[in-house]
Amino acid sequence: MNKTDFIYREYIAQETHSCLITMSFLLFFATLTTLSTLINQMHIQSNQLFKPIFYDK
């Protein structure tokens, strides 16, 4: 194994590592936004469900 081959392999390893980190961050943010929209929907639905009980007096 010559020196350029070793450098190339190190470069590929670094690129793969940074790509994995980026992908995990993207996945994390996607999960966060999905969770927040789900919680928003649940809030809206619960407000619509409980409004008649509390405000129809």
C-alpha cells in the first residue's frame, strides 16, 4: 500500500464520517419538526373536542 492510497482511504473515511453526522442531524431535525406538528394537531383536535363541553353554557 503506497502513501497516496493511504491518504485517499483516510479522505474517504473522513467524508463518510461527516456525511453520517450530517444525515443524523437532518434526521433529528426532521423528527423534531414532525413531532411538533403532531403535537400541534393534537392540541387543535383536543381544543375542538373539549370546547363544547366547557363553553356551551
